[in-house]
Amino acid sequence: DLMEKEDLQYFDEETNRILSYSKLSEREFWHQAIKNLKSCSITYRVKDVKLSIEERDKQMADNLDFFANSYPDKKFIVWAANAHIAKTNSEYMGETTMGVEFLKKNPNKSYHIAFGSIKMPYRKVNRIQRKRKSRKNLLHYLPDIDNDYFMDNKGIRSKHPQIANSPFYAILWSAGKRHLKTKWLQHFDAIV
């Protein structure tokens, strides 16, 4: 609400005009920068949070695609929230993710690792131990809950095919969406 509607329309028209300028495509970095400016403008103006997040994740994927194609012989580590790097869309992940959008343009070129903490000061150990006893909880498949582990999801799916497509509660990884179940073993290549 800081700008008048006419000013925003002018901004949109000028941004689109600049993006359509044929010489700009020769300067890939600046072309990408202007695309980011346009996307940022949409992200902050959209009243629907879901659409705003979708726009942001699509632009993040476009940026990652830009770097991956600009440096094809290099490897990248992208550190982002689990919901952004997921390989599949879901209600838990926010419907559209950077991970899915990137994979559409770059199949089989990335490895997605989710990070989660088991023991936190606000989590009761008894509850964690109780959750671990249930085959419906990912904690059940860890050797113990006192150490950190790298869970190779491909290996887990192979060793325990009965849970490969099973949804698990997000309770240990997301306070905001604890009620949702999601297919963690499909969303990521690994979980740490």
C-alpha cells in the first residue's frame, strides 16, 4: 500500500519492457537479476500467502537453474528450509517447492537432504521414547535416539519396502503443521 496502483502498473510495464529487450538476454546475469526483481515484486504484493510462497519458490528454482547452467562443471550446496528443497509437492511442503521446480528442469541432477532435530530442550524424552516404539514413526527406524544419523532414504525404502510410501507425522520437524502426515521417504534422498 506504499505505492499507488498506477505506479505499480508502471513498474510492471517497465519491468516487462526491460525483460523483452533483446540485448538483455545477452547479459544473462542482468536478465536474471531483473527477473528476480519482478518476482520479488509479485511475492510482496500478492495478498494470498500460498501464491506468494509459490512465486518465491519458483524464482528460487529459476535462480538455482541459472547457476547450475552457468557453471555446469561445478557442484553446489543449497542450504534451505526442508519445505523448500523437497522433491515432491504436498500440503506440508507448501504445494509448490523449489526442489520440485528445479527437478522439472534438471532431472536426476540433485540430492535432497532434510535436517531435523530429535532432542530439543522443549521436547520431553519420555515422549520421544514413546514415539520411537511405534512403527508409524520414523524414529522407530533409527538405531537409537541418542546420536545423530544419516538416513539414506533409498536404502530405507529398499530395506523396508512396506514403509516406502507411508506417511509419517511431521511432529518432530514442524511445529506449525504437526497435524499433517507426509511421505518423508519420498520427499528427500536423505534425512539427517
